[in-house]
Amino acid sequence: MSTQPGISEREPNPSGVTYDLDATATRELRQAVRRALAGYRGFTVDDAVLVADELISNAHRHGDAPRTCRLDLTRQGRYLRIEVDDASPRQPRHRTPDGSGGRGLMLIDRLASTWGVENHPRHKTVWAELALNRDGSSGRAPHLAAARDWPSRD
């Protein structure tokens, strides 16, 4: 996890979009991620949808309104950056998974290439970036990428 990405590392796509999470269904955001990655298939899209879903769910569950989500292609389109803002000062934290949750940040940590938190005077931004130029998953979840290579059971 990082607390501040370098400015030189971020080159937002001018066509990036922002959604009001208090007025947009999570289902619509998942569809927006799929549309943004229309040229990709498989683990790349599935990982991105899952990371977006977890960030959005965490903002709804643990954050305060207003809440927004931005989707941008960065670094010449090689990464999808998902940013979720909320007004709560509480910081994301890993916790032991149990029946009520605790798996979200673990999934984000494994599926995203990098993620972090930017603190602002009146809100925070929890962000994640997923590499789009690799086969399989983001490269941080080798068990997912390796699954397609498992021998078939004949």
C-alpha cells in the first residue's frame, strides 16, 4: 500500500469518468468498468470489476457521504486507476476475515498492482491501479493466473 502516488506516475485519461456513489447503483459501476475495458477479457476484467466492487462497498459500509468513484486509464493506457472518495476520516485497515467481512482489502491487495490512500482536508481517496498489459491477473495473484494452466482431469 502507498499513501501518495508520485505526480509523475499519474497521467489521467482526459476521458476519465466520475460517478456519484450515493446516486449510482454498484451494478452500474461494475458495468462501467467492463465498458472501460471493452478490449480486454478474462482475469483482467474480472479482477478490475472485483477491485472496483470492493472499493465501492467499503466506501458505502465504512465511509461517509458524499462518496464518488473515478475511473481513469493511466500511464498511456497501461493501467486502470479506480479512485473512491468519501468524507470519513477513518482509514482503511486490514482485519482478520470473519463472517461479517474482512476480505476486501486482502482481495484488493492481491489483485491490484498497487493501491493506497490519499488524505485531503475534508475527505480521503482510496485508490487502486490494475495493470492491463499482462496476461492473466495483475501479476500479484499468481494462483489466479496459474489456474488456467492446471492439468485437465480426464
